[in-house]
Amino acid sequence: MDKFIKRFTVALTMVALLVSSCKDLDELNINPNGVDPAIADLNFLLPTVQTQTGQTIYNIGFGTFAGVMQHTQHTGWAGGHNNYEWNSLSHSWNGYYSILMNNNEYFNKSVKEGNAFHEGVARIMRAYLFGLITDIWGDAPYRDALKAEYGAEYFRPVFDPQQEIYQGILADLDTANTLLSKSASEYRNIVPKQDVVYKGDVSKWRKFANSLALRYYMRLQAKEPQFAEAGVRRIAENPSQYPVITVAGDDATISFPGTSESVSNPLNTVYDTDPAGAYMRVKLAKTLVDVLRDYDDPRLEVWADKIEIPLVLVQGTEVDRIVDGKREVSQDVVTAFEETNEMEVDFHPEYAGVPVSHSRVQIFNMNNANSAQGTVNPHASHLNSRYRKTTDPLVLMRLISACETNLILAEAAYRGWISGDPAQYYADGVRESLNAWGVGSEFDDYIGRVPYDGLESIIEQKWIASWTTAHEAWFDWRRTGLPDLKTGPSAIRPVLPIRWYYHTNDEVEKNRVNAEAAIERLESTPYVGTDPTKNSAWSRMWLLQGTGKPY
């Protein structure tokens, strides 16, 4: 996944955050062989911002956070993914601010040229990106970020309080809703082919803005419940003024073109032919697979291939043989494996997920044919073969969905914030997830197996539906403690992490005074372990302080 983000993210120089040089920001960003941003049509900036954002979301949602939320585990080079072996050099926000710099150019041009559509979209993307940064790290440069061209006083911007960043995000989204509220004929300079999300459909972008606002009001549920309730109610009770995404056809997604390595699904095995490549390292996690099996969830066969060689328990002793495409083993062989490796064997004939945070995950289910790191395990579930292709109709960069919006409304109704039946919103959310993954015809049967049962059912379905966007499940887990996920034996702490460290080189050393002030505002927990300061993945940001969540 690191290879993926490096491949896709434009390496722009982060003067505002990274250096103390006096060179002008615009000068540093000019490509002598490219189009001058000052004269380029803003429509050419739009797909750059969109695809960079989509690729970032795919990278974290199907990468690190899919490990934390136990959707997937890696069977090679697994420390950061499976066991949270992070430190202050593990993750940097450079790429996020690089995208924001492109978006800032896009925003400024849209304002200067009086293009309301483009300004609305730029505000949505700005809110989306700053939202990710503060969700993941906490306090961060916001008001004075991206301003280095105005002078040296902006080279080391203040880390703004998280509360103020959320307020700014919601203000941007409210303004975007207004900007995008006119009839389509009133907008100019929209080039549909340059909008890789909605093809220039203004009404869908407006729904995106308000659905994103719902996300951030609910993000504040545990910290500022009255404020969150008022915001959700204002949107939910005024659908004509604040339309939202309610059907999967309006989901904000971006396709991988698949025409070259740089624009393909990064797990593909067409360009990455290494037998220990990215696709081979990713396996479905036992936590997710067990739940999907229990519910006979039709999405499981969309996300996973069936086991190549199932295990079958047979009578006798010292039996271990392949018969008719199945591996027959006797109980004594199974017991010896389980006791030696402290790992249970799974005899499900079709799908089996690997255990979480386990040091010997690569030999799960007695894999002795390819026990090296990151290779095929014929007795475990691999990702569905669609993920081996450069592009596929269901392998998308997913920014926000109807499923999420409906389940937010279900939670709001459950809490008594809005009128309406939470069970109906819940069912709508489940249906739209199934529709998004091409199995909508299974809804009537499936909903009977997963009936509405309060908050736990809502959050569980959001967790399931966040496949490839697991960071959203992580954000929900932090504020609710749901699902009740447990760490595995190799995890470096007994509980899941709740933030990323500020990066020593990129975020602390080059802006020490402001970074240390932000670190001081963090709150230590009993799980910071050997971390020398409050800059820990187990320290509480403002959003979690005083909530009692997730621990």
C-alpha cells in the first residue's frame, strides 16, 4: 500500500508545513514542462484533486485501517497492518496537504472567475481533506495552512484546535450547499468529462455536501451531543433545502481506468507479477469472515474467493492427504498444529479468515505448501479475483455512500434526534450497501437474518459496509466502542490505537513550537506504553476527551 500512495500522490513541496525556506510557493510548484497554473483552466485541476483524494482514501481504507478494524490481515510484512507497530516516523500528512494545495489553487481560481459550481466542489473537497487530517491526527494546521506564499510568518502555522477545524469544515459544507442550490442552467464552465466523480451533476454534488455534513455532525455525537443533534436535525428535517445521498446510484465513487500501471487498482497482479506482491499479502480477517458467514452475507462472495483446497476432518491417526481437491486431516494432526501454533483450524468448506495479530498468520490452517511471507495460502480466503485485475466495476475509490447516510439517520432516529423509524433507515442503509456491491436482489432474504436491534446493529452494518473504507469504521468505533473488537496476541498494545502519531521529521521538527503545543493538548491513556511523550497512537485527541470512549 505504501507503494500505491507513492505512485499516485504528486510530490508537491510543503513550504507551509515542512520547510523554513523563503522561496515562493508558486515558484516551487511550477512544472517547467507543464501548464502554468495561473493560466490553466480550472477544469484541469478538478480531476487531479478528485483522483488524489480517492487514491488516498483507497490507500488508508483498504490498507492500514482495514488491519485495525479487522477486515483484512497481511500475511507478509505485517507489523504495521496487523499489530499497530507504528511510531513517530510511520505516517506523514504531507500527501494530504499536497492535495489541499492543488485544491487551494482550484478554489482560488473558481472564486476569481466567479464559478459557483467549482467553488462549491472545492469547498467540499477542502472539508473532506481537512476532515481526514483532523480525524486521524487531531489538532492540525488549518486557518494558516497553505499560505506560505504570503510571507515567512506562515512558514510554521499554528496547529488549530480540533474543535475549530470541525466548525470550519461544517461552515464550508453549508456554504457549498448554498452555492450548489441553483438550477443547472445557471452554472457555467462545467466540463462533465473532467469531473470523474459526478460528471458535472450539480445536484449530486449538493447531496455530497450535505451527506458529508451529516458525517461530521455524527462524528461529534459523543463530544458535543447537543450541537451534533441540532445539525443532524436541521439537515434531516429539511430535505428540500438539504438534500442528501439516499440511493447507491448517487454514491461518490471514482473508477480505476486500468489503462496503465499508474492508474490501475494497486493490488492488481497484471503489473505486479511478484508472487509475494501486494495482492498475495492481503487476506480476509477471521473477525469479518466469521460475521459474514454467520449472516450468510451475499457480499462475502463479492469480496472473497472460495478456499482453493478446503480442509476436511476424517477418522484415523496421522492422516494428512489431498483427496479430490480437499485436504483430509485427522484430529491428532489438527491438535498438534493448534497446540504448537496457538491457532485454531477452520474447517469451513468455502471461506476462512486468518486470525488477527498473530505472529504465524502465514501458516494459518496448516498451510505448509507456501508458508513463506506473502504467498498463496490454499486453505484460506484470498481477496476475490476481481482485485487481481487492473480495473473492475466494483473496485472503486469510494468517498461517501447512501448506505452511510441512511445508517447515520438510523442512529439519529435511534437517539431520538429526528423523527422516523430507525428500523426503516437501517433497512434502507443495508439495502443500499447490497445495491452498491451488486447483490441488491438478495436484500429481502438478508434483512431477515440481520434485523434491526438498536445501535449495535447499526454500527455493525456500518462496519461491514465500510469494506475498503475501514477508516470510517475506525472513526465510529472510537466514539461508540462498537463493534467490540479485541486485539490479537502479537498486537503491541492490549487495545486498538486511536490516532496516528505526529511525524517527527515532517510535523514536529520543522514546526516544533506549534507541534509541541498540540501534543500537550493530547490526553494520555493507560495504553501509551513506552511512548516518551503524549504524541502516542493511544493518546486521546480533543474529540475523545471526556467521552469515556472507546476505553
